[in-house]
Amino acid sequence: MEKFAMGKGQLFLSTLLSPLAMADWLLDVSFEMHSACRLRQMVNTSLSLLPGEETIFFEGLSQDNHHSYREVVGSAQLLDVSADSVSIAFQVQERLDDGGWRTILAQTLSTGLNMPMLFESGEPSCEHVKLQVEVMTA
């Protein structure tokens, strides 16, 4: 009786052909930001994620009480995919008057497929960020 031994190449190929490895990842993002000195910023969007590539999920302007505008950019990067979870790094930055960037949010979230996750930071009287995400396969 012969024993079947799976070589490294066959194991690698079977991993590549698994549904998770070959899936197109879709991300639903709901982002809210507000503070005492800024108007509310809201974004609801869906986008595709590719492993290792940073994807902009919004780019816009934030307005303060003095009616000056600042550029705000939000990005997501798919970091890791396993049978149980998907890890995504989120970053939201605001361009300052001097041209530098201020990080509003830098958070890595892990969630399962089709399992909405909510992240909130800040106090209601200060800057408050709310990020809700759901990962799906196409």
C-alpha cells in the first residue's frame, strides 16, 4: 500500500485555490467624526480590498466653526486573512494649516466575514470617531 504525501508545492497550490485565498474582498464602511469645534463628517461607502494595498475609502474636506476647511483622508489596508477572521488597518488623517498631517484614527480591526463591527473613540464632548465595518466576499 502506497502512502500519499502532500508536497510543499501541492499544499501551497491548495491554499491558493481555497475560497478565502481567491475571494474578492468587499468592505462596507460607515465613518462619522464630530467634535465641539468641527462640523460633523459622515461617509458611507463600499469598496474592494486587495491584500497589502492601501485603499482610500474617503477623501474630503472638514470645516471648523471659523469656516476654514481642511483635507481629511481615510484609508484601509487588508493585512491578514484566515479561516476565522480578516484584519484591516484603518487610518484617518487631517491636513494641518502648516501642511503636516494629524492622525485622527489609526486602528487595526479584526472581524469575521459578514459580521459587522463597531469601533468608537473619544468622549462626546471632545472629538468623537465612530467606524462601523463589515467584510464580505464577492
